[in-house]
Amino acid sequence: MRALQFHGGHKAQIIDAPRPVAPPGWGVVKVHYCCLCGSDLWLYRGKWHGNRYPIVPGHEWAGVVDSAPEGYESWVGRPVTGDLIVGCQTCGPCRDGLPVMCENLIEIGFTVDGGCAGYVAVPMTNLYPLPEGMDLAAASQTEPLAVALHAVDRINLRPAERVAVLGAGGIGQLILQSARATGATVTLATDLVAERRKIAEDSGADAAVHPSELPELTSYADKVDVVFEASGDPESVVRALDLVRPGGRVCLVGYQVGAEHALETARLPLSYASLVGVMGPGGKYREAVDLLANGAIDTRPILTDIVTLDDYAPAIDRAINRTDGTVRVVFDLREE
């Protein structure tokens, strides 16, 4: 099979690799589609954390079970997606229900080879069956949608609350749709890229502006109840505190490892605001699959670039530089 392999330092190549050998309890999936997200682009640059090189990236994928261990034979041929988080189930974080913080964490696409290949090995307990006939390109967005749902749940978003989403890339767009599905109103979205702002407005944001054009909200009535920071720009945390009402909540979803920005910490107690961080899908895969299957969440507007591995270099360049309105690069791997 062919696979995309990252080496860090903006170095990548297509390799010929053997099909993965599944450890006990794992199966092998024939990948149909795999998406590159922002964390994959930092991995490509060599600025991620807890990973190894060389590595086959890819944790946002969908495909069909090719082989399965004893007891799971009926899964062969099923369309599936899968959770990248493989916790040890014995450490403190795992026992507390936080496998993403596992002290012995395995992450598919970061510590073991992922889905940007013809086949990927995954624990059977991490697989989620998809409805027959479901668009597998859309299903590749199950993981980022689960992250968005995790953020909405962790911040305890309630119907009729007013929301701002800072950063309208893939995660930001899915947070926007998830917030609206909860019954909240997305009054404002921001992004550097005009095409992404247009998608945000088409998806239900009352307004979408360039970050430099953020309105100055001074009255309690104008400010929002919740701000989701999905851009990863550390300066955006300050912008979030400018937008949120007294007693409101700010949820940090996007981040850059090593990036810093000065913050007057007194602003948190003086505004009575809560600042919450979110990472990973948080057990929301099944809910994400259901929302995609019933059409409540539409990923088609963000699947802007569907390409083959032959086009990996220009596709990565478009994703990093956000040219031509690129939101999500998805590799079609059905022939690999």
C-alpha cells in the first residue's frame, strides 16, 4: 500500500509500506477517506507534542473493516470510523474517565501510524459502525465533530444562549453548527479568510468578520454568553474576554504548542468569567455519527479539497496557507 509519511520540519513523502499487522484485539480497516486537520499541519511542521517521527498521520478517517480478530468476524465489510485515543485503562486519568490524558497514551496518527494510507490498524473497541450508504467523505469528519460536541458539552451550552466562535476553520465551523443544534444563537464568527467567513454565515452565524474588524462590545446586552476560541491564536484569548459578558464562559479549543501571549489575569476574577480548556473527542463519537447520519450537521461546505496522495504537496501548502478558500483537505484513498 501507499502512505503519506511525515518527518517533521516541513518534510513529507509518499512511501510504499506493508499493510499493518494488527496487535491482539485490533482490526485492520481499508481507509476510504482521511482528512488533514490543524494538528496534522503542526505535526508536519515539527511543532506538535507527544508524537514520533517518521509517522503516517491521519486521525480523521472513514473506511471499511478489512480484517478483525476472533469474536468480531461479523464486523468485516462494515463501514466504520474510529477514535484515535487508546488509553491504558489503568492509570489515574483513565480511571477518572480522561483517556486523552492517559499516562501511557497511544494516539493513532501521532504515536502509531494513522489513516493517511491504504489501511490502518485500530482497536476494535475504538471502532464505530456507520450506517450503510453513508457518505464516507462526510464520515471522515466524525472525530472533529466529536471534539466540537465535547466543547459544547464541557462549557454547558444552553438553548437560547448567545455565542461567538473565533476561528472558522474546520473545528470552528463544526462548533458553530453544534452550538446551533443545541438551540444557541451564534451572533458572531471570525476568520482571516473571506471564504471561511462566507461558509460561517451560510451555516447560520448572524455575522462573520475579520478579526481586525471585531466590534467593540461595551454593554452587557451586546456581549455574548459563551466564546469558543478555535483559531489557536493566543492573542485571541484576550479578544474572547472582550466579547464575553460578566459571568460568561470562554472555551479554548484551538491551540499552538509553545505559543504565548500576555494576559492580565485579573481580568478573569474582575469579569467573573470562566476559562475552560478542551482537548479530544470526549466520548462523543456515537452522538457525532448520529448527527451526521440524520443530516443535522452538514460537513459538505468544509470538505473543500478532495485529492489523491499524488497531490499531497500542493494540498498541504493550500491547507497551511489557507489559499483558494481551503478549509479541509481530504485524501481519497480508495485505490491505495
